[in-house]
Amino acid sequence: MIVVCSDTHSNDGHELTDHMLNAVHEADLVLHAGDFTSEATLDAFHDEAARLFAVFGNADDPAVRERLPVARTVEWEGLRIAVTHRRDGGSTGLAMFGRERGADLVISGHSHRPSITRADDLVLLNPGSHARPRGNRPGYAELEAVEEGVRCRLGQPDGTLIEEVTL
């Protein structure tokens, strides 16, 4: 299983709670789409996750930016996943970013709004923010290999389901 999160915006910790914290402990991989804010927060994620692949966001301090790329691509269960914090041009820009990388799934953050959007040949996933939702529902996502493909569950940290799709 993969846990997907973004926009922690903390100065001193991961701020993982409830069902989400358990999911991070059980995950094979955690993908974070940026805006840890501080190096202490990035380190706190490394302490909790067996494997963490992350990118930096616009609110990350220089120490975080030095340790992380602006974008990355991950292969998992036959799925090619492109990760970035944000792209100018909204969903069109994100779709172009994904197509340039041959991705099936594009993960981004920045808006703090959890969403799953189909963009023709790929899916755009924004897990939202588990810690600073800014007027939106708090959110994160879980990707799990199932017989039909990969199930993407967008939910709240307490385990409440927001949306589910199979890729």
C-alpha cells in the first residue's frame, strides 16, 4: 500500500493522527507532495515511514529544498506516478506534466483541497492537507493493489471515506 499526503505545514512534527498514522506505519511507501515547511517535519516523516519519497513545495524552507527534488516519478504495481507540489495552468498543466513523464497518475498538493480528477488518459490526485486543510476537509489518500488494478481511496485522517476510484 502507498499513503499519499501533502501540505503538512508544520514547524516541528508530522501531525499524523488516527487512521492515517496507522496507515503510514503499514505502508510500503509514503509519497508526500511538498510543503513540510521545516526540516524537523521532514525528519519526523522519515521516522514514521518505512520509505518516504517526497518533493518540496513553495512553503518549504531552504534546508528542505536542498534535500528534495521539485518533481519525481515512481513506478509501483504497473502504475507510473508523477509527483509535484504544483504546476501553473491548473489541471491542464498537471496533465501535461504527467504526460511528459508517461504517467498514469499525477499527484500534486498546494490547494489543500482533496480531489480525484480524470484527465483523459490519466488521473490527477490531490490528497489535500491532513494537518492544515484551510477550509477544506482534511485529507490524504491510500493506493492499494487490487484484482481490478489499483484502488485509490481519498479519505480523512480519521478514516472517513471521501471518494474511491479504481485505476
